[in-house]
Amino acid sequence: DRAFLFALAGRPDEARRWLAADRRADNEYASSPAPIRAAEDAWFEASLAYGEGRFNQAVSGLKQAEQEFDSFYPGLGEPEISWALARAFDRAGVADSAIARFELSLDYGNAFDLWSTTRQISTTLQRLAQLYDEQGDLERAAGYYGRFIELWTDADPDLQPRVEAARVRLEEIVRERG
């Protein structure tokens, strides 16, 4: 959605313009139940906060969005919100919460969310490896580096530097651990 992309890019005026245009063109928002509209509104405001570098506010807004969504679909969870929360926690410097959310986002296997989740798996694996590495949990770091490398072994050439960096770090960990 363009509005969310502009929000995440730190362009709130353009984001609000596109959001208004999208809502005029599509009655889905207006006909959605109140908790879903509240979740979407909170998520949008959290996206604006994230794009503007206000990561703690992004976390608060995403938690509100998650709560609203869960009030309508109890126990179902929302992979996109969980992954966005992981990123916001990460940028806010709350590593333990980021790790917990990144790991939770890997657990979603719902076929309806397959497209959105698969876009994020590689980034999630790589970031989990780095976070565990930073915390000194080399066993978990190595596991996530390995999964990332396996997933991206045949990635496009412009992505191979990320794979090579992960491979080098994994080899270092293996040497360090003996």
C-alpha cells in the first residue's frame, strides 16, 4: 500500500494524502468492523512514527494495533504486525523483545499469510543471527546464519555479499567454538 510505504519512508504528508485517496476509492475500510479500522489506524500512525525515527512510539502504536486486531480475531495473531513490532523493537534498541518477535514471526505458517511472510523470512533469519551474535549466544547465531545461508545460496548476484558475510561469520563462530 502506497500510504504505508510513504509513512515508512518518513514522508507523512504524502502518506496521509495516499491514505485518504485509498480510502475514498475503496469501501473496504468503511465497511470493516470498528476494531479492524482501529487496528489499521493505529498501524498507520505507528508506521508514520517508525518512518520518522520515533521507534518507541511505533512500538506503542503497533501494540495497540495488535490488541485491536486480536479483539476481533482472538488468538489468530497478525504476522505483519508481529514482524513490524520486531523491527520497531530492534530499532528502539530492545534486543530481547526484537528477538522474541522475530522468532514469533517465523512461526506463522498460515497459507493466507504465505506471501507476506516469505518476503520477510530472509531478513528475519539474518537479523536473528546478528542479534544472537551480539548477545554472545553463538550457538543460536550459528543456527540462524546457517538457515539464512541455506535459504539464499542461489540468491541473485547483488544479494550474494550478504550471503558471503554471513558465511564468513558462521565460519568464524565454528572456529571460535572449536
